[in-house]
Amino acid sequence: MKTYDHLMLFTNRHRNNWYYNRIKDYCNNKICLDIGTGSGVLSLFAIHSGAKHVYMVDHNIDCCEMAERIFQKANIPKEKYTIIHAEFDQLLIDRLPEIEVIISELITSNFFELDLGKLYGLIKHNESTKRAVLIPDTLLGSFALFTDTETFDIIDSYNNNKIVEVGTGVTDIDDNYVVTSDLFVPNSEKQRYNIRPFITEQSDNYRLLMQLYNSALKTTTTVLKNVIKFNMHNPTTNYEWKTNSNLPNGKYGAMLLGTLKCSQIKNSTTHLMNQDVWSTYFYKFNKTSDTISIKFDHNKSDFVFSSKEFGQ
């Protein structure tokens, strides 16, 4: 069965407020590690919350350079942070002091694009990181199945399945940390930064994807709840799931609903990642039997749906 390439809308407000509140509660006077730092927004939150120092790690040199520009523009003292361009591996961990809090945005809707089992296995078995509080430490993934697939066809004909809105979301938290779109514009000679232009809420792209999101909400027939489970404290990883459904056979859309949790932090709320349509992914598949199989395909770096038993 051919898998439908996913569509995604990316916004920030609810996600960043959730992270900020967890970081604010726990990072004061702590030594923190930000894995996959990207633009550095979580590190900004940690510093704003009183962190002693934040080590910011990213394998992408473009992200490291962008974060440095953002921190300079925000007038963050150099002694408050260290940006490290490296893979997160044993060699890197051996260079770190004891870390008290680990924050990460590695967990996106493509939960397993990176080997999270290996990553959190390193964290839990090294002296410098194994006692750290993890923000977040639990990930759950559900799929809402919906019947309105006509909107997919409209989007297909409009812009070749590629819709994304980017931004740091810093101004949603604190106006002192203003990050403007010019910081995301690539060098015209290098053309290295893989960041798309902003899509405003008035754009046709945004309107079409919101149309898909709203139609998915209205025509959802069932939710495959918590099909995906990942606990960072016991980082074993499963890449294939199977569930049974007596829904009529036919074409369905699937909307990925992710939930983040912090079990180590008392009274911490959970975060539903589709709030504010953050990192909401959409798929389309053809149901031909009662069995619905979902697999994370590393070659595609995405989920694949089918109605066949595994191995068929």
C-alpha cells in the first residue's frame, strides 16, 4: 500500500508555554542540558528561569550559529551558556559536568526519526546525566481516524503537500527576548538554513490546512488511543503497532495526537501537542481489513499505515 506523505502545521504558543512552565518550576539554580537546541528557545527559558548554566547541544552547525545570533541579540551573558556543535554521544557526555535538568525538543511528531531508545539509554547509564530530571520524560501518541479525505485532494492540487509555519515562539513568553524573522533568513551565498519563510494566519496555505484540521475534528470516527508509548526512564523502543477496528473499510485520514508528560515533576500537567495545532501531522490510507498496522519506516522517517498483518 502506498503511504500518503504527511502534512504538518507547526505553531508554537501552547507548546512553548507548557515547556516554559515546567522549566520555570525546575531549572532555577540548576545546571541544564538542552539536547537538540535548534533556535535555543528552551535554553532561553532556562536562563530566564535562573539556571546556573545551560549546555546547548546540536549536531547542525546552522542551528548552533543561529542560536548564537539569537542569544547575542537577546544580550544573554556568555557565562550563562555553552553552545556545542556535536552529536549527542558518549564522547560528548564524557565532557560534561553533572547535569541536573535535561530539556529537549527532540520529541516531535516524528517521534522515532532519531533513535530515542539509544539516546535516552546513554542518558540513563552515564554518571553525569543519570540523575537529571527530564523535561519531558514520557511520550504518548494516538491517532484520530477521520472520514473527510476530500480536503487532502484540494491541498494536493494547491501546493504539493508542503505546508509549514516556523518560529521560535519566544515572544509568546517574554517580550525581552524578541526574535525576528530576519534571524531565520539564510545567507544568500551559502543557502544552508533549512528553514522556510513564515506563513501568516492570513495565507492560503494556513487556511487550507486549518480546513483539514477542522474537518478532521468534525469527522473523526474513532481514536486509536496511546498506541505509541515511550518512557525515557525505561528507553526501549517499539517501531510497529497493530490494532483492530470494526470501522467500515474505505479511505480514512489519520491525525497524529501526541502527549508529553513529566512524571518526575510533582503536579506537572500533560501537554497535548495538537493544541494550537502544534506539530499536527496528517496521513491518508485505505482500510481494507479489520487490522490496522502502523509502522515507523526509518527510510521514510515517517509513519506508514496499512491494513495488513505484520510480515505480509
